[in-house]
Amino acid sequence: MAIIHHTTLSPTKLELLAPWLLKQPWYAGDGRAPELARTGGFRLDDPEGEVGMEFMVATDAAGPEPVAYHVPFTYRGAPLVGADHALVGTLEHGVLGKRWVYDGTHDPVLATQLFACLLGKAAPQAQSETDALDPTVLPHFTEPGHEGATGPESVTQSASATDIHIRSSRPLVLRVHRVLTAGEEPAGGALGHISAPWPDAAGEKARGVFVTVHEGGESGS
């Protein structure tokens, strides 16, 4: 169980995210500095209790229309070996001290637990509460016979998604949708998905697909 500490962060998560976001191929802005607000998301627990995992919705209001980005983070108390390319930055946590913040799509703990969530073996947790389930996050997976996942074997980027290539009983792709759009169901061809809500530009609750699962070898679009 992850314990949520309501304490100071320096820099804040959004301050850390803003310059990193500008460099991503799925960033939809025109190069101007984003104006970010945290507008939703959920967490997953690490069974070992070492790695924090947050699936953040960060809405950018800098452009003519707000854009909601889906940003999975992992938080670690020491560097993840071999993952310098995925480091978003470091911050000082008021209780836990120095934390290394990673693009979670490259973190094996997140890949394992995200697939476990799809299988119904890891329950989505509330973003800002300790030991509180989030029933609004809905995983769905149609294919039986999977016990777990290893990986990521590789991670590939597109203009709208990040693909985490994993192996279960066979190769699969966890597609992390980076720019969120309202819609209950994914496009055809997905073996499963995770949907969750966030507030839209008008402040109304929208629901969209955060993650889809595909046959191994499919590329993002």
C-alpha cells in the first residue's frame, strides 16, 4: 500500500513536467511554455512498497483549447539502473527526501503492475488518498490465459501514444494514450483497455481511454 504524504515538493511535479513535456513527440503545443494543472489520474501500488506509480492527467491551458495529457510517473528513492534516458528529473520530498522521477513507461515495475491491473490483479488506487480504491478507473481485458508480464522489452513513441512492448504468454503492446479524448471505447483491434474520468474544458466530467492492449508488433498511431 502506497502512503500518500501531503507535504512539500521542490520542484513541484508540474514544474518538473513542463520542460520535459516540450521535448515529447506527442506534445500538441506550438512550442510555447505549457500552463499545466493536475486535473485527474490514479495510482497503482508496488507490491514491494518501493516504487510510487502515478498516472497523472495534466491539462495544458496555454493554447487556444485546453489539452489533457496522460503522464505515467514512477517515483524512486534511488536511480533506476539503465534508465537515464527516461529520467524526468529529481525532486526533494518533504518526508522521503530526494526522489528520482521517471517516465513510467520505461519502468519495469509500472509495466508489470499496469498489466496486472488489466488482468484484475492490481486495483487502481485514488490519486491523493492512502488505502482508497478508485472505482471510476475501469480495466477491461478480453483474452484469458495470461498470468503476468515481463518488460518493457522496448518502448516506442508516436505522435499520440507510447507503446510499451511486453511479453506475457506471447508478445503484447501496452499503448499509453498521451493526448486524452472523450470516448468510452477504444478503436477496433484492441484486446483490452483502461478508461478513467477527468474534467473537460467546461469542467464537466469526461471519460476516455488511457491505455489499450494490442498484439505485439503493432505500431502506435
